Amino acid sequence: MHPRPLRLRCAAAGALTLSLICSATPTSARAHQSGGTIDSLARAFRAEHPTPALVIGVVDSTGERVLPYGVVGDDSAPVTGDTRFEVGSVTKVFTSLLLARMVESGDVRLDDPIARYLPDSVEAPDYRGKQITLRELATHSSGLPRLPTNIAPANMSDPYADYAADKLYDFLDSYELSRAPDSSYEYSNLGAGLLGFLLSRHAGKPFADLLKERIFQPLGMDESYVAELGDSTDARLARGHAEGKPAPFWHFGSLEGAGAVRSSANDLLRLIGAELRPECTSMARAIELSQEIRFHASSQLALALGWHVVQLPGSSRLYWHNGGTGGARSFVGFVPEAGAGVVVLMNEALPLDAVTQFGVHVARAALGQ
């Protein structure tokens, strides 16, 4: 059974009362206690996995708080909740939420075949007549591989940058599915990137503009944006690192929906707040749609739209996603039943499994586990 989002009584409240109910409450002694535990976890993590900058954001029933560690760059400016990072595959959460918004507005349907949104000249892969749907792209159950087989980066330091629409079309025209869609889970950057591409094409707007108008602005995420080739230097963007050395930023060509978002801990806390209290937003139905379980990968792992979902001790579930680029790592997670969530951002290309494990530990600390 799908977990019900935390419900606050907002519907009958006046505007001022609604604002107060839906805002973070003052920090309490319990928040300080969990903050101390999280601080200990953070210091231990950095001792084992050095990273120039680490920011942790926490929201729970007692309020919101940000724990920053380290400096942004060579000027030794301290990292803050407003420092922006490449969030990598956390982008997929936004791409899937955009899908939910477009479903809610009647622009598309979850079970529409992707062929409906491709040019007539491009043939979408199928398996014995069974076609891939938008929903399957969002749940990594499309049967598409992790990466397109024709990706051949001109610059390995920015591997997706030159993967343009013509290459994506060439791949789709020639690829043959080895299994039926909706039959098994295979994590796919290609699938999520294709989803963003198709939604953008259908709306007739660049993916960056579409996310800004339909996701970032309604959620008040004014510091978040999609990285594009040739964009101006962002002074608040944390320089990425790999093995302690500066790493180039990534761009995603036609696969922006897979990993092109840059954001801050404060902005991602706004996302978490919306996921925990959708009724306090202008996009409640879309958020609720995105949280519904759509595919079971195993007895331990389920998929909502964009979110991986795992069972925690007891009856609660953790919705989560991690992300990585050539020089950054991220983790975002929330537990609807507990009204708690966490954000973890860092500018070092650490092992993703270690980052994910750390993110889960932080989430459980926020829950008092």
C-alpha cells in the first residue's frame, strides 16, 4: 500500500494561518539533539572521505536547519546553504515531477507510448509490439540500457555535452529491446534523459525553461537552474573535484533530464518541504501523483516517478535519490510518515555507494533512529 503523505490541515485555514502552518516551526531541543548526531556523522564522514565542501540540510517536525562544512573554492569562502552544486541524477526527480505536472494538466498521459512524442521519421524501439511508455522511462523499467550505445564523447571530461538530438534519434531508430518494457528494473540515464527531451519537445520549450516555469518557480526554488553549454560563470557554484583535483563541470546535450540541474541545500529543502506537505503548494496533485508506487524492482526496492523507495524499520518508507557528476555528489531523501527529510551535497567525486550510505544514516539520524 502506498504511504500517505503527511497531511496538515491547510485547506480551511486563512491565508496568514496557512502560511504559518506550512512554514518551518522553531527549532527545539530534539532538533539540537539530532543535529548533534548528524554533526558527528558529518565529521566522521569527512575524516574518512575528504571533500572540500559538504552541506547537509534537514527538515523534520521541529523545523529546518543547514549544517555546512568546509570552503567553496580557492578564496576560502565558507560553504553555506545558498552555495550551488551540480546535483547530477537528483535531476531525475525534477524531470519526473515535470511529467506528473503535465499529466495533471492533461498535456500527456503516463501510459502514452513514447512514439507519440517523437518525429514521424524516428521509430521508437518496442518488444514484440509492446511499446515503451512515459511511465516506464520515469521508473527505469523501459528496457532501455543505462547509456545509449552510440555515445562517443569528444571530451571525456564532459561526456554528455555533445550528445545532440540527432544522435538520440539515431539510437532510437536502430536499437532493439532485449526484453519487454515494464518487466524488469534497469537504471537508465538514457531513459530519464529521453523523458525530459520528449516533454520539452511536446511543450515546444527548452527543458531549462520548462523546469523553471513549472517546477522551480512554483516551489520557490529561485536559485536552481539547468546547466547549458555557454552559460555564464556562476560565482556561487562550488567547483567540483575528483581525487582532490579540480574537475570540469558537466553539460548534458539532449539528455538534460538525466542530470543537468544545479541547486543549493536551501532550494532542495524547499523541494523536500513540498514533498512532505504537498497541500501547502500550488502543485499538490502532481506531487501526490509522483509519490505513488508504480513499479516493484524487488522485495526491497520500489519505484515511484523518479524516486527510489525502500522500507525502513517499522511501517515508514524512505523516498530517495542520489546523484553524481565528474566532481560532485548528492543525496536527497524524505520519509512522509515522519515528516522528515534530508539533503546532502558535496563537491568531491567520492564513491557513490559511500555517499548514499551516508545519506541514509543522516536520514535515520533525523528520524531519531
